[in-house]
Amino acid sequence: MGISTGEVISASDFVVMARSSSGTYTGDSTASRAIAHGLAFTPKFVTITNVGGAGYRYRIYDGYTNILYLNHTGTGQSVTVSAFTSTNFFVGTSVNLDISANLSVQVYYWSAMG
């Protein structure tokens, strides 16, 4: 669809499909823990927040097998986790369960977007 100068367009001319889901889980200190995202496709991005504990914020991107985190002071690190699937994203690594978003009894809030 081309748009000419001065042409009036309506909102119905555009279709935006943003698909997302969100939820919570409680950490259980296991490596490679699968968290079902419920999207029926592989998300492009997952963000996770731990409001208790150390106050880390986590990011996982499709195509990368690292979970990136930032703590409350703005410093961070990344650790390797399993790649997304059309049903799950993965948290927890034996290297450090806290910075890989699966420390026991911590509550995590997540959002997956596609």
C-alpha cells in the first residue's frame, strides 16, 4: 500500500499483532528449568524480574543462549542457558542459580514477547 501526500488513512489500514504472555514462578535451584510461556511460538524476547533477594533484572533474546542480568547497581553478567522453544524458555545454570533466575524460594515475574 502506497501513501500519497495529503492522503487520509485510517487506523483500519494498519494491523499490528503484538503477542505476549506473562506469569510468575518460584525458583527451585535446578539447572535448565523449563518455564512454559504459552505462546505456541518461539518468543523473541523474555524479561524476568526478581523483586526480592538481590533485585536482579534478567533478559533473554531469541537466537542467543545467554541470560543477561543487571543488579540494582547497574552491573551485570551473562550465563549460558538453553535456547527458547515454541513452548518453553529456560532458566537456571549450575554456574550460578541466582544470576540465572532460578534461586530457591525467590519469586520471579516474567513476560515473553513475540
